Amino acid sequence: MLDNEVMELLGIEYPIIQAPMAGGVTTSELVVAVSNSGGLGMIGAGYMTADQMREQIREITQLTDNTFGINLFVPTEFEVPEEEVETANQLLQPIREQLNIDAKDSLEIPQYKKVLAEFHEQINVVIEEKVPVCSFTFGIPSRDVIKELKRYGIIVIGTATTVKEAMEIEKEGMDMVVVQGSEAGGHRGNFLVEHEESLVGLMSLIPQVVDNVNIPVVSSGGIMDGRGLMASICLGAKGVQMGTAFLTCKESGASELHKEEILQAHEDQIVFTRSFSGKWARGVNNKFIMEMQQNEASLPSFPVQNTLTKGIRKASSSQRNREFMSLWSGQSPRLAKSQTVNALMKTIIAEAKTICNKN
Amino acid sequence: MLDNEVMELLGIEYPIIQAPMAGGVTTSELVVAVSNSGGLGMIGAGYMTADQMREQIREITQLTDNTFGINLFVPTEFEVPEEEVETANQLLQPIREQLNIDAKDSLEIPQYKKVLAEFHEQINVVIEEKVPVCSFTFGIPSRDVIKELKRYGIIVIGTATTVKEAMEIEKEGMDMVVVQGSEAGGHRGNFLVEHEESLVGLMSLIPQVVDNVNIPVVSSGGIMDGRGLMASICLGAKGVQMGTAFLTCKESGASELHKEEILQAHEDQIVFTRSFSGKWARGVNNKFIMEMQQNEASLPSFPVQNTLTKGIRKASSSQRNREFMSLWSGQSPRLAKSQTVNALMKTIIAEAKTICNKN
């Protein structure tokens, strides 16, 4: 029923990819549990240094012989004038005071050149450590990078939010495309279209992309169980990438508070904000999102705003204060469960089989 | 494969409902073609007078013995101060001038009491003419209305955009619920939550609603073919309601220009606006939407704004000027085709069978 080229290309038993959630969610325990259960575990390395990456890759290869992957953020050129940083800082100051944070915290403003250099260091680690699969978000790396990775037998995956973006990913020579529906939690992966235009639901996005590219399509956004897997297959996807469903698993590195917030949330409480990072992302609504909303449009670009809010996110997390944390979640929180990865994987496959037998 | 209670309740061969698009799209020819092809044809009567409804219902019963249905808008209390109408009018004036419209046109501002009285006249026609199925958008009618319709054996369907809205529809005694995903074209049906919170993609919306209500769930939004039908079934829906797919059919009453615009559009050009009617709705982007965008939030409520833009929509349509028409469309325009209803229905069923056999 689920035999296809994605599973063959990735060398996995089930067409299920664990979304490479950045920021500490993808512990080695999580990645290994997914790969050992027949799916593809992924390291969300977007915010990691080359050294941190190398360390985790080595840890994972010690723990599993199965395929796993890694995800990197493609840097986009940015320039944020000092006044803009200052204005954003002032907006954040009252929140820092509420949380008793020293204002001088975490203000090393990123520079594009440095970010780009770090990205190339990350690519080198992927090659040196022979990571089997490398996916990208926020854009397409240069053809040279793609060629180099492929020369080492690494499967290269792009992330698209529209047909145009998926076509571009195919054109640049990537092996596979993950399409991110508007249902998806965390950061939006749009890079050729604006945020609003990128919000296409999977029911519309999957078939329209499938009809316009020849590389395999994997769907992501709101998929939590065997129903979502089989629906994606019906629409023409060859597999699914699931974030929130794995985030609330025992093995995930998300904070307990983050997990609890998702487990208690309803779909109409999951909103978009760009106030945490400067890039649009979806998560559980809270005070930070609401308070920053009126100034949202004028905040600095990613990753500058992300740096500015680092101290706030860290302090609110350690103070167990849900109101100022980034509680990323897709639109299906009612389907989230606290369980092991293995239990989740088994349930999905059992549900998928039941659906197949019924139809 | 597709045998279920929705088909039984509605007395139809295939679990496919033609969305009751208001504003002239649902000609008797369209409704009859759908019902005669094994689906459920629906009259979009939201903007019709009781007399117009009666006339079309009688015409349809002459042309088919199969089940068909009708949809009504549930009136919501509104009050628009004269100054607000005046401001909105001034914003529209430059557009009227571009289109050579007499400004005095179509300015009979609706009053809530009158709208409510007309709604009750519409309900009476549905009962008197024994329409087999009556669906509602923009809210839930009173329990008395629901009971009265059911007493006459009329199947009563509600429209929901979130789990909460679907649960309320069940609680009030309706027989079935259509869930409208964020992919859907035309007006949003949200009534308990705000616009932004109502934008849940079908991949998330269907399973979460199915898990929380006992009445059958029908999905709508971006569904265009057998893939969308089977995906909906996998997610737990018992049937689908399709708008855009029927709008571009030969039998639909949409203008040729409207059909052409959808046939040429891409998914990233389908946007939300409340500038045409005062209620959020999805359609192909154009000059009117872009020009009005900055004042969108402060425009009068539905149906007042709808009345104010009536002349503009009419004139731009008769002048074949796409820029000021409401070109409603869901998020899957690339899947739209110019074809007969019968061809569309046959293709859907054939595709669905192929998918079932493959899995």
C-alpha cells in the first residue's frame, strides 16, 4: 500500500519524516527513536553551530544504523538599520522588565556575511559526517552546494509553500520537495511569495504541486495520524512530514510546558506571529503575540528579531511562564498526544491499514 | 467504497454536494445537472427574494425527480451608522467614476429587521415548496426554525469553520455539518470565532471535527477531483461540497470572465478581502481588492458594504473589467476545468475508484 520511491530514496520502512524542528526539540533520543521505528528522524540544525551539529550527528550514528537527516536554514540577505533594532528593543523592554531580564542580554546582532559563512561550515559538516539526508528551509542553496551534496550521495530535500516554489526546487536539482501547508506549525518556509500568498491549505497545495513537478512530494502541516497520512497519499504525496505530533512525544526536547500547552489547545487558538523571530510562524496564542501584534509589521527581519527576543524566550521558559514563550504548533493540537515515538508510529501504520482495508 | 449515511440521508448516489454559491451561479441548469449526475445540486438563495426562490424551486422540480437543496444566509444583527456608510461611499466614489456609474445607484441601505423578516419568508417558501434539503451559512437559525423544517422532513445542514461551531450546530439539532476549510472560495461561514481564527485547513479541520461530533461531516474547500474526495473520506468526512469545481462548469451561471479568471489563476493569487461585502471572502486578486485593502478593516458590515458595491460589481461585469468584480475562487484554481457537470462527476468517481484500488 505505501511502497514508493520516497521510501526507497530515503531507505525507510514507512513514508514518515519527523519534521526538523529547530531550537532543541530534535534531541538525539527523538531522532533515533523515529529512525528506529521505521521513519526518518531529522536534526533541526538551523540554529546550531558546526561543532554542535558534528557532536549530535556522531551521537546519533552511535545509536542507530538507520537513515536519518538534518535540516539547515538557507540564509537570506538582510540588513537592519540600528534605529530599527533600537525601536524593536524598546518595544521589548517592558516585557524584559516583567521577566526581570537584564536588558543588555543577547544583543549581539547577527550580520549576513557571518550567517552565510556559518551556513557553509554547516554544509561542510554534513558532507564530512556523511549525513544521508539534508533538507533546507527558507530558500534554495546555490547550485554548487546542491551538486556538492549530491556528489557525496546525500539526498537533498527542499521546502516549498506554493507550486512556483516547488517548481524552482525541482529546477535547481533537488531530489524531493516537502510542501508546507498553511496548517503547519513553526516557521513558514516561503521564499518566492509573500506570507499571505504562501498560506495554501494542503487539500489545495498537494494536488496542484503534484501536477506540476516530477520529483516526489512529501506533505507537511497538521498531519498527526493515519488519517492524515492516507489523505496525503490520496492527494498524490509520497509521504508525510510531521512536526507537532512528534513534538509532544516523550523523546522530544520541547519543554514540558510547551507540550502541555499544545495538549490543551484548540485549533482556533493557533495563530501566526512574526514577533518572536522576524519571520512568520504559527503557534499557540499568548500575551507576547497579542501585545506585539500592532507593531508586528515593522519589526526587524529574521534572524535579528530572533536574537532580540532570545532572552525573553529563555527567561519565560525557565520561569514556566507560557505568556512569553514561542509555543509553536500546527493547526491540529486536539490530535496531539503524550506518548512514545514508537507508539505514535505504530498507531499511524495501524490506522493507515484500517483505512486502506475499508476503502 | 463510498456507501454511507450522508448518501442515504440525502438520497444521492455519490457523496458530492454542489456548493450553494449565491449571486447567480446556481442556475437551474447547474442544480439539475448535478442532481441528475448523482450528486446534490443546491440553490444558493442567500440573496434571493422569496418569490425568486419559489420560481426557481418550481423550475427545478419540473426538470428533475432527484433530490436537491437550497442554502440560506442566517441574518446577524448589524447596525451601521450613517457616517460609516458615508465614509465607505466616499472610498468607492473614485471607482464608480472610473466605471462611469451614477453615484446614486443602489444605495438602499439594508436594515436588520427587514433582513430578518425576509429570512422568515424564505424559510416559509422552503417549507411550502417541500425542498428536500436546506443548508445554512453565517450562523445557526433559531431552534424553532430548525424544528419546523425537520417536522416537514427537510434535512437541515449547518456550516462550520471550527470544532466549536460544529459542536454548536450538532447541539442545536441540525442533521449534518459542512466544515469549511481555509481553502474555500467565497464567503467565510464563521459565526462564533473571528476571521483569523476560522482559517483552519481541511487536513486539520476534518479529523478534529469528526472526533468531536456525532452527526455526519461533509468537507468543503479546495476540493476539485477524486483525490480531494478520497482524502476527505480518509480524514473522516462522509462527503464533499465543491464550489469552484462546479463554478467553471458550462452549466454554471458565473460570467465567462469569472470562469476564465479562475482557469488562468494560480493558488498564490487567491486572497481574502472584506471590501466587496463587509464579510471576509476568498477570490482572485485584483485592483479593487488591492486599492481597498488599507481601509478594509473599517468598512461597514455585511450586508451594508455589499449593497454599496453592488453597482460597481455589476458595471465592471457588464464592461468585462476583471479589476472590480468579485472573482470568488477557492485555493485550487489550477485544478479547475471548463467542462460539463456530467464530465466532472464521472471523472471524480473514476479517479476515486482508481485511488481505492491502488491503496
